[in-house]
Amino acid sequence: MKPLRKAVFPVAGLGTRFLPATKAMAKEMLPVVDKPLIQYAVDEARAAGIQQFCMVTGRGKTAIVEHFDIAYELEATLRARSKNAELAMLRELQMPPGSISTVRQQEPLGLGHAIWCARAFIGDDPFAILLPDDLVMSNVPCTQQLADAYNETGGCVVAVTEVPRAQTNRYGILDIGSDDGRLVEVRGLVEKPKPEDAPSNLSIIGRYVLTSGVIEHLSRMERGAGNEVQLTDAMAKMIGQVPFHGLRYEGRRFDCGDKIGFLEAQIAFALKRPDMAPAVREFLKHYT
Ligand code: UTP
């Protein structure tokens, strides 16, 4: 079984739910407390042993790539002002030379199309996908949990969580076979089913480990829900070809592509910070 060393970060979406903030700025650069969403995702992947990172970018997304570059002038100024803590923080951000690739998705034709755009990077290797707008707070990084499950089962593993049945039409939903409470066998996948048609209320979140075979299915460019090339539809075709499991990960997911989820993430992550939690708790009293 090939080790998991590659991750793809699709960041070419339009972010329409966040207009006007995302008119000229990438959704993935929105900060939760003081870190942009993309950095949470890259840090999570690095913590899971990922060594090669591919960002699928689009128009107006250059700041995302620049965020991981060395900022010589800024570092020189910080050094001159003895801002050592800030300098150390920037150093931690630095990625090994050559570890970040970018590919362009010229038109936002869907998540599946974005992944297909990274096909040369993926080659024949297994790869993780992290959607930066899904932010996961957990003890063990979510991608590490998936990598551990992949090392047990091989094939494809997707992170899953229970959602209210009324909300199945927002997510990719699993049809499940055996279930040991942690790992579930995936028998089918449906993108955004109506509550009455949903085979379960287990939904896929934006964390996946897939084998390269999915690219062949994506290359047919079949349109699915919303007339987009859906990753879920291509993954569904992998069932039966390779082992396919859902992992009930430990942790809490915040949907930061949605305004309420984003606000909740701000509060939850601020309350985890010893330097901020007392002040945040204090001001929250005024709003309850
Ligand atoms: P979303 O469904 O959140 O779409 O994409 P979006 O365009 O980013 O946001 P809204 O719904 O218009 O507000 C999920 C992930 O897939 C990427 C997005 O960047 C996001 O990380 N994506 C989506 C692409 O890279 N390309 C696409 O064509 C669509």
C-alpha cells in the first residue's frame, strides 16, 4: 500500500455565500481569529505527514499562494524592530522549498472538476483532499485520523458526521453497510439528496483520502447536482473497485463557508486561546 504523502486543496470556488467579502478576496483567506482558513488546512495536512501540497486556484486567489511565500521586506522590518515572536511565527509558516504546487481551474465547474485539474500532481498516488472552508477542531488532526484509517483499510476513506435529516440536501450523504461505530462501510453516495430520499443522515465533510482511480471517473465530466462536476458522483463509482469507508472522526467541524458556521468558529477558536478566552467570555455575557 502506498503511503499518503500528497494533499490537494481546492480553492477555486467563487464563495458566493460570503459576498461581498469575497468579491476581491479569496474565501480561504478569511481569518478565524488570526489565521486564514487555508493555513489551518495546510497545518493540519503537515501534522499528518503530508509532504506535497497542491492548491487548485482560480481568478483572484493569488494571495493564497503568496501567504506561504517568504516575505523578505516584512521579515527585515520585524528584525530591525526586534519583533522576535512575530518573526518566529512567520518562520513556522515557511514550507519546504518546492513542496507547494499550484494548478489553475479556469472555470469553477465544480469540486470534481477542481480535483481533476490536479491530475498530473496526483499521478498514481493516494492523496488527501482538504476543503479549507471546513474547519475541524480536534485533539488529533482530522487528516491524521483519516491517514490512520487509510493505513488500516487502504482504498478510500472519507470523514463523516451525523447531520439533522432536514439538512441532507446540503451535503454528500452515505448509504452504509457494516458499522463498528467508528468505521462504516460505504455502499453508496448521493450528493445533496432531499431528506425523504436520503439513505442515511451520515454526511461527508471536507476531508477525504482517495486513490488515484477517481481521476478516470472524473475525466468523463458528467454533470451532477447543480450542473457541476461532482466529486461525490465520481467517488460513488469507486465503491466495489477499492475498499471504501467513512470515518466518524473525533472532533467538531465548523462550516466556515457559511456565515453562521464561520461566526461560531470564531467564538469556539477564541475560547480555546488562553490569551483571549477570559475577555471573550466576558463580552459574550452582553449578548445572551
Ligand atoms: P463550495 O461548495 O463551498 O463552493 O466549494 P464555493 O464556490 O467555494 O462557495 P459558495 O457555495 O459559492 O459560497 C467547496 C470547496 O470546493 C472548492 C471551493 O473553493 C471550496 O474549497 N471549489 C468548488 C473549487 O475549487 N472549484 C469549484 O468549481 C467549486
